[in-house]
Amino acid sequence: MINPFDLDKQRELVFTEESSSQVKRAFDILNGLPGLQVFLTAKAHVLAIRYNLRDYTLAGLETALEKEGFHLDHSLLHQIGRNIIHYCEDTSLHNMEIRGHVTKKNESEVFVGVHAQHLHRDSAYQPPQQREYE
């Protein structure tokens, strides 16, 4: 079960340094979205954002901004960090859809299925060299 407080995220949107003039326009656009808090930072090309994972994801916000013509920083370091955040948020969203561990209530069915698929010591499944050895 996910702790509801873990759904509140605080991230940074990093724009390319050449497009730092877009930060104010992005601030105005994002500030109008319900459930999203946007803050200007000391860095001219960075916006700080706060949101709940039930409402937004970083990947969704970044995709929407890029479709509108904003230029986010795609340097290697920022790209790796964003990919990790995208993966973690996607995994959290996926885990919220799962009600419980599937094998908790039907353990015997799971293990019977595994046992049926397992290759037993039947000689039909063994190579000829191994059959002669036994």
C-alpha cells in the first residue's frame, strides 16, 4: 500500500539556458492549472513545481510543455534524472491500481500451476546420454 503522503511530489522543470525567457510564460501557463503549485527559483531557467501524483506526472507536464514549443534541458544528467523520476512515478501509479498481492489468497493454485509446468525427472525429457547414466 502506498502512503498517501508519498503522492505529493516536488520537482524542478529545467529549461535550456538559451530559452530562459520561456520560463515566465511557462510559469503563467502552469500557474493556472488546478492542483499544481509553481514557483520561480533563483536560477533563471528553472521552475519548481508541486503536485499530487493522482493529478499530474512529471512526464505529462513535460510532454505538454514541449508540445507548446518550450525547450527543456535534455543534457545527459537531466535526462537520466528525469527518466528515473518518470519510471518511479509510473511504477507508483501502476501500484495504486493493484489491490493486493495476487498469491496471498490462492497460493496453492499458483504452486500447483508451477509444479505442472516444471520438467520432472521423466526420461522422455532427458537427453540419451543422461538416460544411460542413471
